[in-house]
Amino acid sequence: MSEPIKTDVLIVGAGPCGLFAVFQLGLLDMKAHLVDILDKVGGQCAELYPEKPIYDIPGVPYVTAQGHVDALMAQIKPFGATFHLQEMVETVEKIGDPLFRITTDRGTVFEAKVVVVAAGGGSFQPKRPPIPGIEAYEGTSVYYAVRQIEALRGKRLLIVGGGDSALDWTLNLAPVASHLTLLHRRSEFRAAPDSVNKMMALVGEGKIDFVLGQVAALQGEGGRVAKAIVKRNDGSNFEIACDAILPFFGLTMKLGPVVNWGLKMTDGGLIPVDTAAFETSVPGIFAIGDISWYPGKLKLILSGFHEAALMAQKAHRYVYPDKRLVFQYTTSSTSLQKKLGVS
Ligand SMILES: Cc1cc2nc3c(=O)[nH]c(=O)nc-3n(C[C@H](O)[C@H](O)[C@H](O)COP(=O)(O)OP(=O)(O)OC[C@H]3O[C@@H](n4cnc5c(N)ncnc54)[C@H](O)[C@@H]3O)c2cc1C
């Protein structure tokens, strides 16, 4: 086990509510680390609808979802939160009063006085393509995300899919792979037209191959794939020799490991909280944003922001049990303005 990273607060999920929690905690002098499974911050806003306009952020008549995430990142910059992306929080254990040990699927360990679960609809997880026996190759030669480009250098890569991830990784990995094939079941793409044009240009230059069809079976040994058997749309088969396969079939939201953290949950997989502090059934663990539940809960970004503000007030009691909290406005408090770097 690696040396634990000690922090006041560990936030599970870097969606809009996790991000705004950094602001509210920061105003009260609490430092935060955030962990998110995705390779970017912003949760549903960044992953599901970055270009869609949002019209109900208070005081902001119109902003795109990605624009809103960018604004939140600018707003929390003074507080220097640390982000651990492409990591999933797997376990949360109580080891003190209050002290929690949190571990991720990449072996990062944290010790935090407070845990804020801002896990939204749960963990985004890759959709597994319907290829018999694919599980045996996952993590050794079938990858649903690229964590280290260098690990793929010099390999024969087969990328499968027609969305933005498949096309982006085709473009990024083309210079790294010894040979790269993009496989998609049809000639229309969901990806940005600019990426499709760039991919087609690489095909034209003979740098990569693009083929139509679907992977029907994998062959290999000991978790190492050797070739994919591909079915053409006319039903005939052919083989593609490869060392690694990267299927990008989109993401689905699953509740994930949060069910094992000893928190009371509703039948619908939400975390009941009190509305005074948005604390869960375990003192010191809070839940805000879409994953929290209380009578009248609305799954709106603005609700999560309110929840973050009240959560921070109670979290302060755990992090600074001997300090009295004085309520202050950012407009008039010079001490808050100093923290924000504006005076
Ligand atoms: C198409 C669409 C349009 C919408 N429009 C609006 C709108 O106009 N106005 C509005 O207010 N709301 C809108 N919403 C809802 C809004 O996006 C959500 O309310 C908001 O994203 C909730 O934020 P969150 O931070 O709670 O969770 P999320 O945005 O879901 O973020 C949670 C994050 O937690 C991460 N996570 C989960 N489990 C783990 C784990 N174990 N380890 C590490 N990371 C984990 C996930 O990867 C994710 O990034 C819309 C939603 C959709 C899908």
C-alpha cells in the first residue's frame, strides 16, 4: 500500500457539485483532494452534454455545460485543490474519530477527516462490447481507456468505435502505434466531423487503416490477444492481427463501489442525508449533488451548490473542532477576499 496522502477533505467525484464544494470548503480553510473516474473534470456536464446550453444557473442567463465547468474551475483556482483523474474510489473505511482511509483502484490511499460523496449518478463505466470471452483480455490487452500512451508504443492497435473517443484516440495513437486499424460498423460517425476528416486524411496517406465490420471473436493466450476475427456487414469474416484492442462504445452510469461504504442507501441507490448539513448516516461522510436524497430533492446543479455550502459549515467542525466559525460575506470580508486573492 502506498504512503497515504493526508488531506482535510476527500471529494469523490469532480462533477459540478464536487467542484463547487472545493470553493465552499476553501473559504473555510479546508483543503481538498478530488478523485474522478473520468479523464476530465465536470461530471455529466463535461461527459454527456458539454455543448448544450444551461439556462438555470442563478445569475447566469446562458452558459454551455462545458463553459460552466470552465467557470467553476476558474472560481476554485485560488484554493489549489488536487485532482486525481482516471481513478475510481473503491473503499472508504472509518479509522478514527473522525478519520477515514480512502483507496482507489490505482492504489492511491488518502487519509481524510471528512469525505464528501459527490458521485452523481454513480461511476461512469465503459460499455463492454458483446464479444464472447473479452473479459479474459481486459486490462492486459483490451483497454477501455488509455492511461499511459507509452505502454502502447510500437504495438499493433485495433481501435473500435465511431464516436469522439474512438476518433480522438485514433488520431493521438497513430504516431505511436506500429500499425493502427480503426474498425467501425458503418461509414457514418458520431464523432466531430473535423476528427473524421483528419482520420480519413491519415487513411489516404497510408498511415492507418479504416475498415467496416464488427469484432465477432478474439484469439490469443494468457490474456494476450493475437488477432480479432471481424465480421463484415455481408456476413463474411476476416482477421486483424493486433497486440491491443481499444473498444470505445460509450459510457454507462453504474452506482459502483459506493454501495459498499457502509452508508444507508435508498432502494433507488441514492444516499439519504439530513437537510441541515447533508451528512449521511455515517458522521463525517457527506453526500451532495445528484447522489444525495432528501424529501423534495431536485437533481439540479443549483441544489448541489446549496448542499455544498451547508456541508462545508458542518465539515468545519470536524476539521477544526476547536475553532468557532464566523459567518462572513465575500463582498465585505477582507479575510475571505485574501483567500480568493482579490485583495
Ligand atoms: C442532458 C442533460 C442535461 C441537463 N441539463 C441540466 C440543466 O439545464 N440544469 C441543471 O441544473 N442540471 C441539468 N442536468 C443535471 C446536472 O448535469 C446534474 O444535476 C449534475 O451534473 C449533478 O452534478 P454532480 O456533481 O452531483 O454529479 P455528476 O455530474 O454526475 O458528477 C459525478 C462524478 O462522480 C464521479 N464518480 C462517481 N463515482 C465515483 C467513484 N467511485 N470514484 C471516483 N469518481 C466517481 C463520476 O465519474 C462523475 O464525474 C442535466 C443532465 C443531463 C444528463
